Amino acid sequence: MTTTTPGTAADQLAALGERYFHAQHTYDPYNATLLGLTEFDHLPGDPSREASARAAAELGAVADAAEALDPESLSEAGIVDRGVLVALARGAAQDAAHSLWAANASAKGYVSRQGLVFQAVPAMTTADAAGRERYLHRLAGLPGFFGALADRYAQEATAGRVPTRLGVEHAVEQLEGHLGAAVEEDALLAPARASGDTATQEEATRLVLDEVRPALRTLAARLREDLLPVARDGADIGIRAVPGGREGYAAAVRRHTTTDLTPEEIHQLGLDVLAEMRAQWSEIGTRALGEGEFSRITRRLREDPALRFQTSAEILAVAHAALARAESVRARWFPDLGIPDCVIEEINPVDGAGSALGYYRPPAVDGSRPGAYCVLAADAPSHFRYEYEALSFHEAVPGHHLQLASAQLLDIPRYRRHLDVEACSFNEGWGLYSEQLADEMGLYSDDLARLGMLSFRALRACRLVVDTGIHHFGWTREQAVEFMYENTATSRGHVESEVDRYTAWPGQALAYMVGCREIARLRAHAEAALGDRFSVVAFHRTVLSVGPVPLTVLGDVVERHVTATLASHTPED
């Protein structure tokens, strides 16, 4: 990167970026592990109120200082850096200040602090002595972390910020599932098994059996005995029902969408997208199933046993075949990004109840761990054949693998290279855009798989309606489940799991459709402005070359690309 003179605005911005990077990943070290960073792997995390307050203050100070820098004193790249840093630090500060996760005990993904442990620790690398030392240090700190987590949940409940009963039940179920696993299958011991080092295996096993598992039992007992009796069991399951919840949700909407859209506007957008899709449902449904009416299409997709998997091996085979097709034509649509291949891994069945159908885990920065498309293949007969191609294109190629693995290689500040949930509208918007792009690329094997694409798109449109419905308008769980069931092709069980996820993680589900529509809008704008000078390869290079950014920043980047291309007077490559 460009060398800066000490004291310049560029130098100050670089220092602020490092402050943000350290503060954010110290506060949430498990997300750092999942992003492929190893320097925070020794940290067990601190879930206390005091830690949240410190993080909110430090991150807010970084945002204020970055915003105070004069953009005219920065280069074009510096202006992008500043815009990204202000948005990231401001959003993270608000997230720490509101700490909605602490009022929403659950087993759901990134929002569950104990759930993050079971995702991140198995992903730790122990290929060298330093990695093994970090791993054992974290294991030794887990009992204290789980104890502090139980205290935090109890403090929030005393202050009236009590979780939903269902969320607590799911958290207890997840903990008991891990406690019931045989030691040789314990997820927390996966790095020890992978190390090939006898001393590491022995010490890790001792820590897990003698210290970590007793702490997990205590956490499960406190959730069951302290939280369940006071948990919310009424109709209003939204975060708006707890003190500070309305303000927290408004901040979450801003952070996850990186827009100023109101909950009312987002709610209506979801309804509009669902209405726009009905013609596509009819067209593709008629070709694939001989059914053109939406309710008959969805009934067939749900009830026809031939449309379900029989074995986990079948699920994994579909994922591998979809990835292979995407890789075979990637060069026609994307520049050479210089990234390693994506691998496919099966999600631990113990975590299946609280897991999405799949997710992407970026490579470790040191190259010790590849980028992985993690697939839920357990209980195969409960999963639909038509959904896993769209899922693969979203999570692997052309989706998150291209986007997140290539971002790690960019010559940009490291606080911008390593982003996932911190830049949801871009990252998840790209994933959903990739599902649609895959159709344009001819990747779907047949019209049935394209119905899976529509089913996923409808699901993301429903998220706009249901997330705002629950947390802003006060919808009941039953109301949310019925709306999603009536407007998607997925099963009632999956719908219920989705609604529980939105309940536990306010605002995050809005990122997918909002981000996708903005990327598609920017592409349409570039195509119209450039005419025969437009190149889809060049557009994708432009979008991916800046890494994950707020949607407002992405709009400026694409506009500069259009202006520069027009000024060049030559067709793009």
C-alpha cells in the first residue's frame, strides 16, 4: 500500500483502522477465527456488560475520529477507506451498546455467544506450535467465559431484558447435545485431533472433560433454572418488547442494510418483490411440474417424496456437482482472482437444529485452512433436492467464496479485507445476486432447480416482511410462520426455524434482498450508461476489487468505474 507521512490524514486513518480492527476482534474473537484470523485465537472472549461498554466507547471514538477527517485531504482510495471505517465502527459501536444478543439467548448462528464457540473452536488451526498454544489457551479460558455468559444473561433478565422461552429452550438443547457427544466426537477437540500432537491431544482432552464440560453443564442448568421461569412466552416475540429494544432494532436495521430505509419501507419492499415473482413462478412451474398456480406449485414441491433426498451422500453430491459446473465457466464471468479452490465440509449433526442449510467459512489468512462451503446433510429426507443448487451458488461459487476469499488478497487495510456479518448488505447481497447470476450463467441443471432459486428468493423477500413484522410491528410467531408458509415453497419446519432465527437476530435477515437489489440496480445502471462498452467481467472486477463495503460506498465506486470507462473511449476488456 502507499506509504504515508506520519501525521497526515492518510496516516491518521490507517491508525484508526488498526484501532477498530483490534477493538472489534478483541470484543468478538470467535468471529475473528471464522474470518480466518489467528492472532485473536488465544482469547476466550468477555461477554460481560463492562466489556460491551468498553467496546462501544472505543468503537464510537474511532467512528467519530474517522468522520472528522477531511475527505479532501485523502486519495480516492482513502475516501473509500474512510467511508467504510465510519460505517463499520459506528455500526459495531451501536451493536455493542445495545447488545441485543444478551437479551435474546438462543442457539442461532452468530448471534448466540455459546453457539459461536461451537462454530469457531473446531475451525482453529493447530498445524504449528503457536497455533496449538493459542488453542489450549482458549480452551483453558472457556470455563470462565461460560460462567460470565450465564451471569450476563441473568443480569439482563433482572433488568427486564428477558429472552423468549423458545430461544432458551433451543440454547439448552444445543448445550445438552454437545455434552452428550462421545469425547472422541467432541467438536471442541477437533483441532486437537487434527494437530497430530500427542501432548496437545492429552491436554485438550483433560481441559474439556475436567473443566469445559462442567462449565457447560452449569451454563445449561442456569439457563434452564434461572431464565426459563422468567422467559417471554407471550405473543410479542420481537425485540421491541424489551427495554431499549425499539432503539436497538432501529440501529440493527441501519447496520445490517447500510441504508436509511425505514422498517415500513423495507416491509413494503418485501411485499412488492413477492408480487413481482408470481409470473416467474407460473412460467417455470408449468415447465417443471405442469403446474402454473402458485399454491399448487408449492404443495407439489413440499409433498412430493421424489423431491426429497434419501441420503446425506446425495446432498453432498449435488453440492460437489454444482461447484464443479460453476468453476468450469467462471473465467467467462469473472477475472482471475488468484484464490485457492473451495472445499465442501459437512456441518456437525449436533448443530443441525440451530444451523442454516449451509454457510461459508473463509480461508485462514496463513493458508492453513481452505475456504469451505459447510453443508447441512444430516436428516437427508427432511431436505428438498431443488434447494441445494441455489444454496451452493450462494455460499461457494460464484457467491461467498469468490467474494470473501478474494477480499483477503486485496491491497486494502486489513479491517476491510476480513469482513462477514460486519458488512451484511454487501456480503449477503452478493450471495443472493449470485443465485440469480447462476441462472444467467446457465448453471442450474433443470427447471426444478430453478424453482429452488425462486423458493430462496421468495424466502429472502419474506424476510423483509417478517423481520420487520416481528420486531417493528409486533407480529406473533404464528403470524410470521403462516405468512412465510403461504409465500414460499419450503416446509413448515424450515419456516419455523427461519422465524426463530429472525427472532434471535434482529435485522440481519434484511441484508440479503436489500443488498442484492442494489447490486443488480448498479449493474443495470452501468449497462445502460456504457452500452457496448459494458463488460460483465469488468463490472464484477469493480464490485469485488474494493472488498465488502457499505452500499452507499459501492454506489460511488461503480459510478467512478462508469465515468472512467466512458472517458477511456475504448471498449472494456
